[in-house]
Amino acid sequence: MAITYDLLIVFDMSEAQPSRKTGGHAYGRRHQTMSNTAEEGELCIYTGHSLGKFSSHSMRYDSHQACVRCVAAAREGRLSFDIDRLLKRERKRALKFWSQVAIGDPDECWDWKGTINNRTKQPQFSWRRHGISSSTQHHPQRVAMWFTWGDLGFTGVKTTCGNKYCCNPFHLIPQRVGVFVDQDSYLESFELACQLHTLKQQVTEYMIEEALKEQARMDESEEIDARAELMLDPTAGMPERFEAVMTDLLAGRHISQTEPQQPGLFRKPAEDEDPNAEF
Ligand SMILES: [Zn+2]
Ligand SMILES: [Zn+2]
């Protein structure tokens, strides 16, 4: 079945008018809530979607703050797992996100393994998205949509499986954008299978990297704690303390020799100290 879209992308704001069309076929009406006018908005998370090479803005539909170029791709049914299509600064975030999703086969549900809000019991992922939403917490299904279907702003997303923890983009359909979904072609797509394979590898590498960093932090903390214990221990005699200070001085790690370049002594909170725990 051929699907046509009569939405016009109007960049000339002086002439732009939001769609006031009423009636028509039910299929057409479904799209009326997305405006046909775009404005300069926040930079899209995908490369090449800025207004110009040096611009830090992207065109976004004013109704949903959805990137015009991402909407065009989604309407053609294009989705991608390719991290390298994202802006450099968003790639780590994408890996962090996917590391919290139980990525399975394309036809399975991929459950969210990350934070669940204690109060609302809703799954959530922290991300401050200026110009898109004032909320710093987003439903992982929307985030999964952003990282695969495109930066569609606060476009709604529904699952075909009804699983509220499912983050499998093949089960997620952006709403009111007019996406063309062809499940069979996705499951048969060699390109998507390759992208998915690469993503899984990248996520594994990311998790190993993070685990090593965490281990290094813990090792350093243990050493610092052992020193502190000795210094504060009233039963530790002067010779022990003197020896400890001398050892530290010779090793260049005494507190008086601390440089800000040695972050080990300025211990940052660990990643798992969740700032959202109180939600
Ligand atoms: Zn975009
Ligand atoms: Zn599912």
C-alpha cells in the first residue's frame, strides 16, 4: 500500500502556518497534531543535522521539537543502531544507555535493567536535554527511540508488545510522525544485523572499560582508607606514623604533595551512587 504524506515542511516563518486542516481520512487526521512548521531548535544528536557546518542549531518541528531530518528518515522507516552516526559527545551516552538494556534478538523484548523510579515504579534514564524537555529523566523507550529512530523530541512512542520495560526499537513505534514500519524487512536486513552486532560489541567494550575504572577507583580508595586508619589510630605508635609519612613522602603521595592532577585523592562519588535515588 502506498502511503503519501501531505505535510509540507515550511522554513519561511513569515509565511508558515500550522495545519488547520480538519476532516479527511482517519489515517490523515492522525498526523494533524504534528505541526508543519519548523523553527531553529536545539542541535540534533545526529551528525550532519545542523543548519550548516558551523551551526549549533537544527530545524525542528515546533509542535514536538522533532528534528526535521530525523522525522524524514523515520517516515521512510529508516532506523539505525550505528553509534558513529551520533555526535561524538553523544556516543558515550548511547553506550551507557544500551549497557542498561538486555539487548536480545530483533524479535525479542529487550528489557530495561537500569533505574526504576522508587515512587512511580517507572523506568528512567537521566539526560538533561535543553530545549527539548525540562525533565531530566526520560522513559528509556523514548531514549531508545532517540538513539535509533532519530532525535524526535518529545514525540510519543508506543510498543507493539505492550511491555513497558521493552527497549527493542523494533517494538517501538514513534507516534504521530507517520512512520512507515516494515517489520519483515527489518528482520531480514543485513545492514541492521551488522549494526546490531557492532553495537553489542561496543557495549561490551564499554562495560569492561567502566568496570576497570571502577576497580581502579576502589583500589585507590582502599589505600587511602588504610592510611587514614593508621593516622587516626590512637594505638599506633609514633614510629609507625613517622614511617607511614616518610613512605608516603618518598613515594610522592603524601597529602602535602597532592596535585589536583592526581584525582585519586579527591575521590569523586562512584558512578553507582545514584543521584536520582530519592525520586
Ligand atoms: Zn536529526
Ligand atoms: Zn517488546
